[in-house]
Amino acid sequence: YGSAIVSAKAFGRVLTLHDIVGKTLGVGSFLYSGGYALPTKLLSEFGIEVMADAEQVVFYNNDSPRLINDLLQGVTDVAFLSSGWLEANQPSALAQLNVLHRVNATFEGEDYPYATSTDVVPHY
């Protein structure tokens, strides 16, 4: 899996990863690799501990459309998304977002989606 860390251009509150400190973070679910685990690990490598350094972490119980709407309305300052979700579900929102960082999963040097993915569960 991959992940994207995004913020809304309209507010300009989060322009770099370090701007996340003290801000409100929207997360689809802590159960998702791309939507929580990968970006959380990345931020820890930058010295940012999500649960300690964010003002608030809002979990959206897998409601990604609401997550993006709240980000674009300024309810949250930054969001974690699984890679490809916006492109597949809300491509019109892309122009309104700053992509702060993309995390692409790799396995044995191969970028996701892996050529070794099976037809049993495509893209996994």
C-alpha cells in the first residue's frame, strides 16, 4: 500500500510536514496501513509523534468522503489517505490540496502495486 499526507490549499495552515505539530489531523481509520500506519511511521522519522504532537486526531471510521469534506472546509488541517483514493473517488478535490508527502510501499525493491500481485485479490 501507499499513502498520501495532504492539506487544503485554501487555508495555508500546513505547508510542510513540520507544520503538522499543533494542528488537527483527520484519519480514516487507524486500521489502515496507507491511511494511518505508513504516514505515522514517516512522521516519526521526522521527529513528529502523531498522538502527542497533533492538537487533535479525528478518526472518521472509514468515511473518506467526510474526511476530505472536513479538510476542504477547514474542520481539520491535514489528512492521511491511502494512495489512489482521491484519484479514484474525488479527483476534483486534487486541485484544492497540497500533497505534503507520498509514501509508496515497496517490497523487495518493487513499487506498489506489485507485479507479483495475484488475480485472487487484484491490487493487493
